[in-house]
Amino acid sequence: MNPASDLRDGPVPSTGAAPEVVALSAAPTEHAAGWRAYGRDAWLRLVGYGVVWAPMAAVLVVSFVVTPEQISSGAVTLSPECWFRSAFGVGCPTCGLTRAFTALSHLRWSDALDYHRAAPIVYLLWWVGTVALGRLVVQAVGQILHARRAVRA
């Protein structure tokens, strides 16, 4: 007799012997319903990570397509004019980062430092975050595919 089925079928009459300890797995491995719930959780993770990852990746893609000169000349507008600069006459702490990101993507380090001194650090952290979230997105997709195969089997 399977001890796990005893737990699902209800209490087992006592025989006077010491109770047998049965380890139950936390991962849903036996039932399709468990795999569906596991797949649903993976879908939620995919959506959550994807909502953050997609804009971060888009910023990097745009930084390779657009040049700082296009932004400075007004040929390309990626963001509205800085309200802080228009209100107070000085740039905010993030002024110049858009042009600096595009300069760094085009390997123009000195231009990037002229636009914003912290740009290389922010750019590096942006890349690290994008790659880390991308990895989580790929893991969630793998879990969804694994759960689908388990439900179909």
C-alpha cells in the first residue's frame, strides 16, 4: 500500500505500530492540476519580469540606434524637456543621461563623461539589470514549457 495514497484517502486505522513518516514533496509532481498551478505561477513571473525587462531592453536598443547629435539637434526627441531645468534654470541630476547612454553605446567615452559624470556607472548597472532580468524571463519561459509538457504527459 502506498503511504501517500493513505494520506489522500483519509485516516488509517491504528495498528498499534509506530506511525510511518512520509515526506511530501513541495513541488507539484503528481497531478496535472498541480502542474497547471505551477505553470500559472510561471506565467505570472514572466509577466512581472517582462514588464520591467522590456522597457530596460528597449532603452539599450534605442541607445544603439540614435546618436547624441540627433538628440541635441532635436531631430529625435526621446523625452520631454526637463521641467526642472525650465523651472530653475539648472539641470536635474539625470540631465544628460539620455545623450550619455547613446554616446556610450557608440563607444564615445569622453562625450559620455561630458554629458554626465556618472553615466558609465549607471550604464553598467543598467546592463547588469537588463541581463539579470532577461535571464529570469528565460527561466520563466522554460518553466512554462516544462509545465505544459508535464500536463500533456
